[in-house]
Amino acid sequence: MEMGKRMLKQFTTLMLLLMIIPLASAISINIPSQANINEKITLNIYASEFYAVEIKIPQSFEIVADPSNGNRIDDIFRTFYNGNLDITLRPTINGDYIISGEYTTGSGVENLNSKSISVIETIATKSCPICPSTTEWSNCESNKQIRFSYVCSANTDYICIKQTEEKDCVSPKDEVCIIGWKCRDNSNVAYQSSDCSWSSIQSCSYGCNNSECIVSKEIEEQYPEEDLNINIQPPQVTECGFICQIIEFFVNLIKSIFGG
């Protein structure tokens, strides 16, 4: 309190001296027109000579840095300085404010140009990050396939949430095929059993189509009215003898042990 009184006395004395000294130099202030709460801003005082200044700075603006070591009482800030001066402020309450004041350079007291500033509270908008891509469907197990996907929205608080998708499928072991002769590929015809296995694979010289080998054009021209479809019977299943039964027993035993 005592120091504040001494500073005020020194400032008053300086103001009187400057009013006596004939100096002809104007000063001005500048400040951003808008700022966020707790954002550091700069109050610029432009001058080329020695001066004393009294500025109304609302108490909602904290003085963070002042190279002139001025004195502040409530809303009034007083200091004297030579040349340009940058004072760092930090607004703490949103609202609209006006910064104004007076100065002297020795030729009387003049009004400073006033500056208005709006202090706002900016709310950061949230957004979703880049989520991982949806995975491929898993292998079919127990007639089910799964895959993982990720969702992100305001409902998930903009966080990537992993979710599981599921669909029905036919397990390879449970797959059932229609028996008969079929084109195994473009060049072979074969017999397919109900367990979808292939047997009696035969090569087709001119390719395979509609479950049968394609007949060459020369033969079609030579026998135009003949039925050239080859009636191939299913492969004969021979009865399994004693040795065969022993082998089959061990094969089934190995499959049961190793899950084959």
C-alpha cells in the first residue's frame, strides 16, 4: 500500500514535469479486437519520446508482463516510459471491453485513442480420428463367420469403438454337394461325391462345358445326327477286403487323434 502511494506520487510529479517540458509527440495504443479466455495478448503503446500514461485496463485482464514496471490500482494502470512499450495481458472473463486512457509528453494531457476488444470462450469441437479398417471375414467355424469393424460418432464420445459382426456360413466339414459328373475346371470332367470330393478325373481335349467334355467340330460335322454325349457311369466302389479294412481302421484312428 505504501509503495503504491509512492508510485502514485512519483507519477503525479512526472505528469507535472512533462506538462512543463515542451514536447510535441503523440502516442497511441493498439490491442486485438478479439481474444479467447486465458489467451495471452499484447497491448501496444506506440511512442517515440518520453511520456507518462494512464490507461483504464479492466481487472478481468491480468497483467502478465510489463517492462515499464508500472503501477496498477483497480482498473487504472499508470506508468512512464521512453519509446514503444508492449504489455502482455491475459483476459480471464468473457465480455466486451474498451481500453482507453490519457497521456502527456509535456505539452498538456491528451486522450488516448480507445480500443474495443471482445473476449470469448471458444469450445473446441471434437472430431473422430481415423479408425482401423473393417477386417476380412474369418474362416467358417461352427457355421459362423465373424469380422471386426469400428464406429465413431458423438454417441461414442468421438472414440473408435470395436464391434463384432457375425453371419451364418456352411463349415467345410458340413458342406454337402450334389453327386454326379461335373466340370471340375475348364479342362477336366470328374465325379463329385456328396462330401464334395472329386474322383475319376478325366482330361477333356477341347475343354469341359455343362458337365461334359466338348466334342470337336470335325466329329460334330461327321456325325450330325448322332448322340455324341458320353454316358459315363459313376466310379465303381469295390468292396473293401480284410487288408483294406485294417488300413481303413488305422486311417480313421489317425483322423480321430489328430482331428483330420
